[in-house]
Amino acid sequence: MIESRESSLLEATSQQVTIVAGKGGVGKSTVSVASALANARAGRSVILLSTDISTITARAEREVAARDEYAANSPVFQLLRAEEILIEYLETHGLASLGKRLISTGVVSVIATAVPGIRELLILAKIKQLAQSGDYDRIIFDAPASGHLMTLLSSPTGLKDIAKVGLLKNQSDDVEELLNDRSRSGLTIVTLPEETPVTESIETISKIRELKSIAVNALVVNQRISAPKLSPAGHSAICDSGDTSPSARAYEYVTARERVADAEMQRLIHGITDVEILELPYLFQSDLSITDLEELKARKIIRGVNQR
């Protein structure tokens, strides 16, 4: 038996900086946006960063601007591009003319990607700058799919091996210090209760621990499907309708999905013993509004002797 209690996505973003990561298609952006809204409603100043604005993020940005209740404390949405971060850095260090020449000659993209890991370091350096500014209580980074996550997290160490002194080393040291500070930053992994995403999540957490870098604070299991609890009369009605009836087939499908989800949840519970696990319900709709995200209820898995 898997026990849980009502919780909040605020638990998944409890530090100043939270990197939200996961396999593509698991709802990483949904969790990022919902977490940003939850923090804003809790009175915190929050910025949501991403390298690629998703459909749900774009819609949330539009709807937030139109909602009066967010007027005094609206989440900020910002797209991170390595080339723009590089130009901004040059401008703030008195090298605006150099930045303009890089733009005019079209080589800024080449410079921003010339050294392996430099693009990722620029993005992390921007996050570090925002954290140091003190402008935001919560900085949420909707990170690239987990295939690129290890490159992102290992970029400071990799670049320190290349540059022993100078700007790259200083930036790498500062970013590494932020990632290693468990009081300031953490990682939230998003997955689905399905075999492949669960396996990848377990492997990803293992690799992150090998890096001895950022701490994994939470694992969010998205789209946790639950079969409706039928009364005796309702169960009899399903049985009487026949195995091939639409209602019977629909109920069997949902219960089969629930059994798969239960098995995968058990794998997570026993495979990852020291990370908080939150679950979000399956929403039978694809076009989520701000209202849908505001009403999204999380549940926290309670680890105990009854789980077997």
C-alpha cells in the first residue's frame, strides 16, 4: 500500500534556486510553471527561466498579465540565450563596443559555443547573477531535457580543467559554489509513473550523486492516474454492462494504468530512499490554463513499513 498526504509544489522549490529537470515529455514545464505560480501566490518574488519557451509557459505568461490578483506580485518569465548573456556580460564590464562588433560580424554564436560547456556555464552564470542580486526569493530554471542535464551540471568542473586562471575559472568557481550550497540551490526531477521515465530518473539521480554537485531535493511523479472508487452499486452496474461495453472497457483501462503506476511508484520508493517524492494527478485534458495549474494538488509519499 502506498500512503500519501496532501502537500504543495512549494516543497519542490524550497531553496532560492531550483533546477527542474526530467526526460522530455514528462511535464517538466508544467511543474515549473505550477511551482512558480504557487510561490507567487505565497507572496514570494519569483522568476521562471528556460532555454526554450514551451506552449504552457507562453500561455501562463499571457494569462498572468491579464489576471488582477498577480498584479502586485507577478512571476517573471525570462528566456535564457547564451549569446545574449555573453553580450550582456561584455556590456556590464565596459566592453560594449566589442559586443557590438561581435553582433555585426555574426560571430557571437561561434564564441558562445567555441569551448565545450561554455554555453551551459553562461546560463548557470546568469542564474548565479540573479541569485546574488537578491531581487527574487525563488529562481526556477526549467532545464533542458535530462539528456543535456549532466553537461549542464558538469560544465563548471570541465571548464576549470581547461582554464586554470582568468574569467572562465572565476565564473566556474562561483557557479560551482552556488550548486554545492544546499541551503541555496537544489534539483527537482520530474518523471511519469512509467517504466522508461522511472528507469531514467533513477539513473539520472545516481549520476548526479557521482558528480557530488547539486543536491536532489524532490522527485515529482506527474500524471499519477487513479481509478475511481466505485460504490457497490456502481461496481455492479459496470459488471452488468458486459465486458465489451464502453464503460467496462474504460474502467478496465484506468485500473490497468493504475496497477502499472503502483508498480513504478514502488520502484521509485525502494530505488530512491532519501529523496522526497511528490505525485501530481492525471488531468484528463491537454490544454492547461492558469486556473488548472493553480488548482493542481500535490501529494507527498509517506515512506513506511506498509510499503512492500
